[in-house]
Amino acid sequence: MDIKNKVEELGYTLPECPKPLAAYVPATRFGDVIAVSGQLPSVNGDFSAYCGTVPSELSADKAVEAARICLLNNIAAAMTLLQHGETIKLVQMQGFVQSAADFHEQPAVLNGASELAVAILGENGKHARTAVGVAALPKNAAVEISCTFQVVPEEVKFAGSMNWIG
């Protein structure tokens, strides 16, 4: 599975791995597990389009877009730790939405990321998830998502003879 091509086929761009905002690494790998630090909806380091409290300062629809960007940033961070012949399976997504006190649709916001994960990764995109409303997020971001991935071998394809290729 070529994740970058699938992302582009869906009309998105896989970003460079976002730089950390403080003293941590974007992702860490232990065995076949990659834990990605919380990713904000930054596009080339710019957060301004997806800031504020949902829905009073940023619409729920814009927050869904923000969640998709957070997922793409998670995938980009995870892919920096892959070796040749490996791909990722999304195991768990933890999502945080900066929410007004009377907003209770955090799962709908996170669906933007969950649905995109399945569109990109297929069966490997199905995952467990947490969707939480919070009073504030770093940089006033509307959404923050952290993912845990399992490293799996890329699909083995039959080449039409007794030779198997990856």
C-alpha cells in the first residue's frame, strides 16, 4: 500500500513530519508499535485557520477539517519511523476538541479523522477511539489528535510465477 499516493488520490497532501513545539519527539517506536505525540491542525507550521472554541469561534465543519489535518500529521510522523517493506495499521486514536460548554458533538468532529483513516489505510485504518471535549488546547488549536500505530509488513503480491515480491 502506498500511503502517500492514496492520500493524494483522495485530494490531500501528506505533509512533512511536523516539528515539535516543546521538549518531545513527534513519534517514538518500540518494537512494532509507533506512538505519535499529539498533533495539531497545522499546515506548514500555520495553525491560524483552525483555532478557537467549537462551535462558538470555529464551526463544527471546520473542526472536522482540522481533525483530518491532525490525522495526516499523525501519519506523516509515524511514517518517519518505517523501514522498507513496512506500513502502518491504526490501533487507537485519542482526539481532543476545544469545546464550548454546551457542545457535545466531539465524536462527530473526530469522525472526520476516523473516516479519512479508513479511506487511506483500508482495513488497517479501523481503530479504537476516544473523543473528548476540553477547555483549551496548545496554540488555541480547535483539535488535537494522538495516534498509536502497529507496524505491519506491506502486502505480499503474487508476481505470476513462483517468485513472491513485496
